[in-house]
Amino acid sequence: MTTLIIYGVEGCGPCEVAKRFFDQQKITYEFIDLNQDQAARRDVASRLETPTSGVVLEVYGDEQESELEVLQGVSLIRLRQWLEHHPQLKSEGSTS
């Protein structure tokens, strides 16, 4: 099973756009609020080797390594392009 994690901040406009997009696409995700989860905040910063502004997405599955990707300038077009590179999320037909 492939899993999507969205790292962001509650109430952040781009984060809300990303969550709504994945809801509409019926893709299950876990949202981790980096203001509430300091351990996750440190982990993301260390894995990206820098603090970030933007929506951070992580996809992992049974047979793949996880990789963090930062989306800056989040828009529906940008999210659709990102999702095209992760077709395994859509093929599972999961819902949020």
C-alpha cells in the first residue's frame, strides 16, 4: 500500500489547497502539522537539510523508499503535475 503524508501548518493556504485537492481526488493522506509535532518538524528539516516554506509531501510504499518533496507555488495545475509522477496513489482508488 502506498501512503501519502502532507507536512504543513494548519490554516496555511497552500496546505489547505493541497488537502482539498487530494480529498477531491479521493486519495488518502495523513496531515502532520509541523507546529504541533516538533519531532516531525526536526525530521523534515534534517532530511531536507534546511527549514522549508511550502507544502512538503512524502510518498512511500512497500517496495519504495520514501522521499520528501517540497511544493512551492502550490496550485491545482502544480498538484496535478505532481500526481502524474505518482500514479500509484490514484491506482489504489483510496478515499480520505
